[in-house]
Amino acid sequence: MSSQINESVIRDVIQEVLGRLGNDTNLPHTAAVSSSASSAVAPSGSYAPPSCGCDSKKSSQGGRHGVFATAGEACDAAQQGFLQLQKQGIEARRKVEEIVKTMCADRATEWGRIELEESKIGRLDHKIEKLQIIKLVPGVDWIRPDARSGDHGITLEEYTPFGVVGAITPSTHSIPTLAGNIVNIVAAGNAVVFNAHPAASRCAAMAVREFNKAIERETGIHNLVCIIEEPTLDSFKELCAHEAVRLLCVTGGPGVVKAAMQTGKRAICAGPGNPPVLVDDTACLKRAAESIIQGASYDNNLLCIGEKEVFALEHIADDLMNAMQTAGAVRLNGSQLQQLTQAAFTFKEGQGAGCPHPVVNKDLIGKDVSVLAQAAGIQVPNGTDLLFAETDENHPFVDEEQMMPFIPIVRVGSVDDGIRAALKAEHNYKHTSIIHSHDVNHMTAMARALDTTLFIKNGPCGAGLGLGGEGYLSFSIATPTGEGVTNPKTFTRVRRCVMVDNLRIY
Ligand code: NAD
């Protein structure tokens, strides 16, 4: 009783003070009192952030809406957000999922443009589409307990939250990765703090602010989704080291995967890929050509799952390239390829075992076909989605994850030879590989040899994420750490609840 009186007195005082300051006095729901109480009710052993006796309502009314200057502040606020979510239960998680999905759909055009203007990579139509499809990311309904029942009673295994998840997002799809991660992570009952890529961090912070405003309005929960306004390598380190952060979700290239694995925290790593495509002589070449163009040109080939190099059996390679031209791709000749290669890579002496080692020129990553064509010394018709050229298997465009709307085509003498070359090009990332074939033996051989997380047969890469194939969507595909296409269960701890010798009714 006395704590109720205290809470109500505190609430009134805060209302009055805020009213005098001219702030919004409409304290929603139970957030004001519940978060101040929440440190006290934090489960034993869990992190309780430092408290000045105020509550997280104060910071949100100060206009933070999840956007913080430091990782420490963001993690402390997210921990409070987590405790508030815990109190409000499944319905609040469902509400957050709905808010994120609806907002991404409603604001896809505006946010797609903002992200493209900031990052300067990719295509507007696909930036917009990547936000429209956030609705396909699995949410709260994926969290279902498993139960067993027998002569000794019943046992329930529940998928429960970790607390605060630290998440790192790439420049290639900043808001879509952030939004998809929020749906998964909050559906599992967690809060999250993001360290976005600096090249696409302003749009990420804007989205976090907007999500929080709606979450605050609809649920009264503050700072469930937090972000560091100006992310740096130091803020990454601080985030990873923070006591409240129990789990990491990293989406990016080899550098950040390595860094995350060295933190000592459990890390779910969605790492780099360099997806090879094998086309044999049983394939439908029209379908193969159209699929390769669709996948490799998507968002100017920024997708980690995007087709990056093609190995075609010698005697159908010309037919495949003709089919690609018929489908609208533009073929470069040898000298045009050479010009493009010189522009797309720099060759640094002394790297790669003493040999000049190509490094992708960032200025051409994710740029439009017209920019690449200009670098190759040609003009292409408006609406061209992809360039291609014949190369050998050691070409930098085959070896490097180049992320440009260009794809090299390599002739191979046999399926075995193609699988060998594909394995080499994939660099053991175990990310994505694709085959166009109607021979089940060829499919099986490639699946076994490459052992990739996604293996797509007779479709574009997007089919591996439920876009034209069966399945579900995520923009974080955990490859080196093995969780696969991330979903809400990826961000849970499995806890067992056992009733001995009872409640088994029959
Ligand atoms: P990136 O590796 O440059 O950056 C990714 C994130 O990691 C950014 O937030 C960046 O600031 C951070 N980062 C980079 N190096 C770091 C380090 N040493 N320590 C701490 N943080 C670091 O990648 P990008 O160019 O933004 O994105 C493209 C890469 O991400 C490609 O390799 C692509 O395959 C991969 N990717 C993978 C998936 C997946 O689901 N597996 C999804 C998208 C992108």
C-alpha cells in the first residue's frame, strides 16, 4: 500500500514539474513509475543500470527517443527499456513489431531516398522495396514454447530473452537491417542498441527516433531501441564491453566479424559472402540468365547473397551469354573489361604473398550501371540493369566480393571443374551458392562441396530469403557462427520448466 502511495505521489510531482516546464504532461501508462521500480525488480544476477532516482521517462522527454551520444548511455537506457518490456509482456512485443513493419511500409519511399542520399550506394527502387518487405520478417508468432509430457509429469521449454542485444549494421542496407533486427530481437523480448555503419548512421538514427516515438506513444515504453548517434570503432568496443549487453548481432564484412568474435561475448555473425553460380547443360538458360540478372543487379549488387560470379559449362557458355544479352544485360569486350577492372580495383604491391593484391575501389561499390559503363568507356541504354564479361577464374572480379552491377562469366570444362572453381571463389565463407541445373546429382555434388548456408537451385538469390522461393526474410544471415537466416528464436535463451509427477492428465 505504502509503495502505491509513494508511486502516485511521485507521479503527481513529476506531472506538476513537467507541466511547469511546459513539457508534455501526459505521462502514459505505467512507464513513469514502473521504470523507477524496475531496477529493484531486476532478476538477481542481471544488470541494473546506475539510477539517479529519476526514470527513463525523463530522458525520453528530453527528446532522446533512443538516440544517445555514448554507448554507455544507450546501453543503460536500453536496459531500462528491456525491463519495461518485460513488464508489459507479449502484447507489447506484438505492438512493437506492428509499429516497425507498418512504419517501414508507410515511409518506404521517404526513408529509401534518405538512406540513398546518405550512403550514396545502391538503387532507389530497391532501397524502397527493401523497406516494403520488412513485413516478411518473422516476429512474435515464432516464439512458441516446446512441451513434453509423460509418466513423470510435464516439461515446458520456453524461448526467453537475453536482455540487451548489441547490434552492428552495414552500410549496404542500414535501415532495413536495423528494422529487421528490431522485429526479431524485440519479438524475442529483448531491447537493442545499434552501432550503425558511419556511412549510413544518420538515417539509422532517424529511424530509431521515429520508431521510439511511436513505441512510446503506443506502449509507454522508452528507449527499447537505442542507437549511438555518431558510431565509431571506440563506441563499438564500449558497446560490446558494456555489462548490460548479453549478446551481439553483427552484420558486415570480415573485419567486424573478427572484432566481434574477439570480444568474449557470444556473437551472432552475419558475415561476408561471394556467391558463385554454376550453370550446367541441363539448365533452362533463359531462366538462368533472367535469374542471374535479377539477383546480381539488385540494389546494384550490394546484397551479400547476390550473384557475384558465374561458372558456365564450356559448350553452353555462349548460349548463356546470348540469353543474358536477350534479357537486357550488356556484354563488355576484352578492352572494356580491362578499363573497368583498372577503375574498379587498385593493385597494392606487397599484399597477397608478395604479389600485387587487388583491393576493391570503394568509389564504384554499389554505383549505377551507367557509372560502371562510363568507366569501361561505353554508353548503355537507359534501363540496363547489369554488365557482364567473360573472364578467367583468377580475375579480381571473380575473387573479390565486388558489390557492383557487373558479373564475370567463366567457362569451365566440367561440373566438377565448376564446383572446384566455385568453392575457391566462395572463400569458405559458407554463405550462399546457386546452381542452374535439372540434374539432381550435380545439385547434390555442389551442395556437399560448398556447404553454404543458402543453396539456391534454379532461381535468383532472393529466393533464398523467401522472395520468390519458400522461406522467410532477414537481412542478417548468420554464416560463420551457423545460426543461418536469423529469426526471433535466434535471440533467445532456452529455459526449461519442469513439473514432476503431476499435471500429465491422461
Ligand atoms: P563493413 O564490414 O565495412 O561494415 C559493417 C559494420 O561493421 C559497420 O557498422 C562498420 O562500422 C563495422 N565495422 C567494420 N569494421 C569494423 C571493425 N574492425 N571493428 C568494429 N566494427 C567494424 O561492411 P559494409 O560495407 O557496411 O557491408 C558489406 C559487407 O557486409 C559485405 O561483406 C557483405 O557481404 C556483408 N553483409 C553480410 C550480410 C549477412 O547477412 N551475412 C548482410 C549484409 C551485409
